[in-house]
Amino acid sequence: MLFNILRSGVNAAGERKASAVGGMVAIHAAGRAIWGPRDETSLTRAGYQSNAVVFRAVRMVAEAAAATPMRLTSNGAALTEHPVLSLLAAPNNGQDGAGLLEAVFGNLMLFGDAYLEAAALDDRGAPAELHTLRPDRMRVIPGADGWPEAYEYRVSGRAHRFDMTTEAQPILHMRGFHPLDDHYGMAPLTAAAAAIDIHNSAGKWSKGLLDNAARPSGALVYKGPDGATLSDEQFRRIVNELEDGHQGARNAGRPMLLEGGLDWKPMGFSPSDMEFLKTKEAAAREIALAFGVPPQLLGLPGDTAYSNYQEANRAFYRQTVLPLARRVGAALAGWLGWRWGEILRLTPDLDAIPALQSERESQWRRIAAADFLDAAEKRKLLGLPPRAPAGE
């Protein structure tokens, strides 16, 4: 806010000011923007726990990616039964497969890092359980060559060290691309931090307006008798009252009680004048952009990038869900496959995703009509494994 007290041009002794604006004394001028903390824990509290747009965007990505049907193949052959499939379906006693993967994708969205622990290992290093570990409790311990030689997980003052120099590495660390960090990933939440601050501040400001029903912003003009000015004690008292009772989002809109000789001159912009709602909507669209969710899917107004909901949903899967699911699937297959002595691939089953059915049907028709391709080439183009030889 901008508060000023305008004193008359004559002081108590009757001496006239030389400057026409010499009687304007600024109490509090508009300062620089105040941004919230940028560490992942504070951002998670301010974003996921306190912002509906962030919460919904993260839930949409995590739930859609965790529900994406996956196809497991070994040496090109599709597998319908395998210990890895059983492990991913029932990873531990406290979570099912969807819950585990939702936690993985959610951590990648919020922290940029996701950690899985392989527990209850047998003689060959194959785990009987998988557990997600909180990224805010994990610390990477790099070795002499720069690669992690251990991970330290700290809870309630106690620490557990996971040794990564063994062949059966107990931790799978999945991280988002970070151009300035060698060991930790960057989350979409970090990129959306400024927009989250704006959106949250707009919400607090709206709450202040609703609570107080008015918004003081302008100048106090003192019109004392015979050109007298405020005494130093009166001046300091008014300054303190304005700072304590009328500044900040908490006090937005509180009515101001003026004593004799003080006149209020509005100088600030009203919420409608500064396009308050448009600013909040723009911040919400920036948040959606950072998480890769089309604004139409979040019900945000003012965005017409896609002609309809179905087109936006297809773009959401193609540009956000599937790349994330492929990365996590590849990491899981590489981390778990060698433990059973196999080269595994875990990829999304595009034909089983409802949002992509229309374009997949079109692709099937085009490839089926291509008479210059043999059956093996058509299967490869459709992402299907080679047909097993007869008799197997």
C-alpha cells in the first residue's frame, strides 16, 4: 500500500515552505515483491497443501500416470506372468501397485526426485517388497568419482545409510532434469513457484477484502487550524496506527477512522482497476503450464489452445503422462530386470489407454491398409512384440 500524510505548507512557527511539495511526507512506499521460500518442503506446503490448482494438477498427472496400462516384454516377447509384474501389483503390505506409483509420480512433480527401496532381498538380490521413501528425508552421499556411493535417510534424528557400492543396489533414484545440480532433480513445482506465490497472495487479498469490505489506499491530508502542522508525537502515532492496522493482506479493506483535521484522498487502484481476477487466472494458467496440464482440464477460463476437451486430454497424455510413464517404466525395468537375469522393457500399452483410442484406431487402419508391409513390419510399427514361432 502507499500511505502519505500531506502537511500544510505552514509550520507551527509560521515559516512558509519553499517547495510546493515539501509538505508531502511518505510514510510507506510500495516496496519490492516478497517471495516465499524456495526449498522443496516449503514449496510443497505453499503449493500442494495450500493451492487448489497445484493440488489438482499434481493429482491428475500422478493418477493418470499410475493408471496407465504397462506392457512387460523380455527379449521382444510379451509377458503376462512374471515376478516383476507380481511385485509391482503388490509391492508391500501397506500399498498396492497404484498407490506406490502415485507416490513415485507425485514426488517427481513436487520434489523432482523419487526414491524406491528394494527390501527383503533373496540370495540373487531379487526383492520381495518395494517401498517409496520421502525425498525430503534423503541425502545423496557422492563418492570420489562423483557418483552416489550411498544414500542417507534421516528420520527423527536417526539416520540409515544405504550402501550403493554393492551389486544389488538397494535404492532406485529417479530424478527430473536439473541443469545446475549433479545429484538432485528439479520439480515442476519449482518452476511454478512465482505463479504460486501470486495465486496464493491473490487469495489472501480476496479474503481480506471479504472480511473488511473496503480498501484504504491513498493519502491522509492534515488540515489544521491556521496552517498548523502535526506534532512529531502525532505524526509517529499515525504512522504506527497505519502500519499496524492497515497494511498487508490480513488488514486489506479495514475501514479507517480519521480524527479531526485529517482528510482521506484515494490514490490506489481498486481490484477491478488492476484487473485483479485476470492476474489470478493468469497465475493459475502458469501453474498448469509448469505441470503440463492443459488449463481446460482444470476448468480454468481464458485458454482456447485446444478446440475441445477430448483434444486437450489427448495432448495431456501425449505430452505429459506418457513421457513420464516411459521414464519411470524404463528405470524400473533396468533396476529390477537383471536381478532375474533378464533384459526387461516396461512400456505403456497405448492400445489400452481410452484417451488415445481414436488416434490408435486411425493408425491401425492406415498400417493394416499398407500392402507393401509384411506382418512383422506392421507389428513393429504398432509397437507390438514379434509373433512367437509356431510350436512355442
